[in-house]
Amino acid sequence: MSPNPASIVIGGASILGGETADILIRDGVIAGIGQDLSGDETVDARGLIALPGLVDLHTHLREPGREDAETVESGTRAAALGGYTAVHAMANTSPVADTAGVVEQVWRLGQEAGHCDVQPVGAVTEGLAGERLAELGAMADSAARVRVFSDDGKCVSDAVLMRRALEYVKAFDGVVAQHAQEPRLTADAQMNEGAVSGRLGLTGWPAVAEEAIIARDCLLAAHVGSRLHICHVSTAGSVEIIRWAKSKGWDVTAEVTPHHLLLTDDLVEDSPVGAYNPIYKVNPPLRTREDVHALREALADGTIDVVATDHAPHPVEDKETEWAAAAMGMIGLETALSVVQEAMVETGLLDWAGVAERMSYAPARIGRLAGHGLPLTVGSPANITLYDASVRREVDPWSYASKSRNTPYEGRALPGRVVATFLRGRPTVLDGKLA
């Protein structure tokens, strides 16, 4: 493809897995949808599904401070290869993104990289310490226009502080995204509390530690009339609490990660790579088959609004160590759509329009992210992902753009492949490679 074609035709794509049509891109927007359209360049999309560019509400890019694990450059390359046109970068960097200066730095690094838009998430408390509110207003008014605030990695466990944060963000239509983990119930916890943790002798992480915080915060959000988002929901009990809160009409949204839709705590004991492999150590922990079933059903019926990757890169030395010392987290940007296909589409729980809602429209709506998460219609920004759902591929993390390799899917065959990604009409990925 020439460097700057005036117009591009995506030829013969199946829009949201349905009707087949050409999509004409001109001046960064969708200029036409129909048959036999013409342009300066053509991308053959026959057999491919056209989706709106994916939006991740929960990504760890590690920069500033942990550039050995990931950078904005490498993380956004991974995002583009995964079909994403925008990601929300979490605040647990070093220094923490708790000031206007740091969030603007992350935002500008995203602009310079250019692979996808980077929307910083601001910390709720200074230094993630859970003692004083961070500069929420200053971050909201900054060039980064922060609207999502989270101490992710840590819970805002103080109820009074959480109430104040919920009250504060109302002034600029912000949302507090809570990492639901009661710290006193998870001291030294290593994995899900249950039969497997008992057999392995690992300190258990009870479901109630998540559920108690979610219940409290739903009540607080209703009390002050504010927006609450629950990060990485992992238990059946959490689903029931969120379903109850939504039935009350409260402004509560929730996300689930791809790995919590597919993997269970059995893998810590019995996996292709043996027991106690830290690749399966994650926060919140992998749960039971019953929890996975409840999460899938909740995502299908809309109780859970969003699939968010919680892409958590770590250098090899932080994972290839004994279980207790290993870092928690998994990378996920380059496998998310494939995992959702396996867990939700191939099981008949979602169609591709449902995938678009949960991986593009809803996360952009929750994050108040303008220009993303819009339907593929004439006049919309040409943020488009082309996906081949017909293939299967073996996961090889050493071929990934991410600087880290901590995927739980290495060697596993997953369905689907992102063939192309367009950011405002500019290809960032073509034929499965960075453009």
C-alpha cells in the first residue's frame, strides 16, 4: 500500500459477521458502505469480519518506571496487533499517574507512538497509598482529559475515601474503577481459596474478599449518585451483586478479563507445564469452573458490560521464579479477541455484534472516549478491525510485539487472527503485521 492513499476500499468484508459490503475510507472517516466501491487502494477483506476498532478499558503499559516490562511504544504495537485502536493505561506506574504532569506524559507518549490512542487512567489516591485523594480535578482538566480513575493493583479499601472519590468525579462525569479486594481478607493470599489451594498448601484468596467490596461500593455509588466501574470481576457471587445493583437502576458497570472467561484454578495444580507454574498467578486469581460459567452468562446477558484485558506484562525474571515470589499478572492484548471467540462466540453465547458491544462500544462509552466505539456507519471515524475467525493458530509469545512473554496460552491453539487494524483510516496493521 502506498504511504498516504487519498482513499482506501476495504473490499467484501462481513460487517459484524453479517452482510458483506465494501467500506470506503476517505479523510479518516467512513465515506461509503455498499457494493463495488472504488478508491485509490483496495484491501481484500473477503472472508473477514469487520468490527469497530477495539477499545481496552484496562491496560498496563508500565511506562514510566518499568520499561523493562513494557513501554507505551511496545504496548501499543501489541494493542494494534490485537485489533485495538484505543487503550486506557492504568495508573500504577513509577511515578504513579496521580498528577496532571504524569498523565499528560503518558498521553503524549501514546500520540508519539501512533499505533493506537492512549487514554491515561488517573490514580484515585496519592501514590496509590489509599490515604489522600490524588489531583482528580487537575487530571480531568489536563490535556489528557482523564475520566477514569483507579488505584488498580490496590483496592480503595477506606469507605470514607471511596465515598469522597465518587462524589468528586461527579463534577466532570468521571468514573471510579475499583479493584475489589478487601486487603485484610487476602493477606499473603496466593490463589483462589478452595479445594485446589487446600491440596497445594497455598494460602487461599476467598471470593468474599472481592464480593464484600463490590457490595459496599455499589451502595456508596447509589448513595452519592455517582458512576462506579468494577474491574476484573471473577466470582459468581460478584455477578449476583452487580446484577442486583443494576436491577435498582444504579450506575454500576463491570468488566471481565479474557483469562477469567477461559481458565480455572485447576491449572495451578494440573497444567501442561506442571504444578505451581507462576504463569497462572494473577490478581484476582483464577477461579472455579462454576465461576467461569457464571461470568460467561453474565457477559452474555449484559450484567457484565465489558471485556477488558488487564494486560499485565512482567519481565521473565519476575515470572520464572518460585510461586510465592512471582509477580501476578498475564499479558493479553494480542490474544483477547481469540479468547473471546473461543469462550463466547463458539459457545453460542455472543454473536459478533455482541462482541462489538462489549469490546468497543461499551468500553468507549464508560471511558467517555470520544471518536471510538462507534458503529461502522457513514461519517464515523474509520477505526476498523478486520478479523479472520476461520483459522486456528498456536500461541507463540516470542513472536509478540509486547516486551513481556507471560501468557498462559503458550503452545495452545486459539481461534482467529487479526488481519488488519485501521486507526482513523490509517492502517496500523496489514496482513497481520505492523504497517
